[in-house]
Amino acid sequence: MMNQKEAIASLVRIYTQEQSLAEEAKDIKDEAKESGLDPAIISAVAKAIVKNKVDDLKAKSGEILKAIEVSRS
């Protein structure tokens, strides 16, 4: 059985790694932006791939494009 101190130490370790990964992700997005890429789009695609929801993203993107067309007509 885990005690409170062990639980806190485990979570601190995980949250430290999480913060480090978030900083790495920010660096990648900053570099992508400097290269003329859209970091929001790249991030959305990467997250969809990880969550196995690429088809959902494609469908949502199609709906957004249709809404844009409607708004312009």
C-alpha cells in the first residue's frame, strides 16, 4: 500500500516530466512558426494522431470549411 509521501513524490516526478515535455512541445511549435508553418494546425494534427481521431479532425475541418463557404455566400 502506498503512503501519502510516496504518492506525492510519484506525482511530483510525473508533473516534472509533464512540464519538461510541455516546454519541448513549445520549442517545437516555436521552431515550426519560425519556419513558416502554423503551429496550431501542426499541434491539432499531432494530437489527433496520438488520440487516433484523425477522421474526426478531418470531418470537423470539412464542417468548418462548409461554414466558411456559407458565411461568404
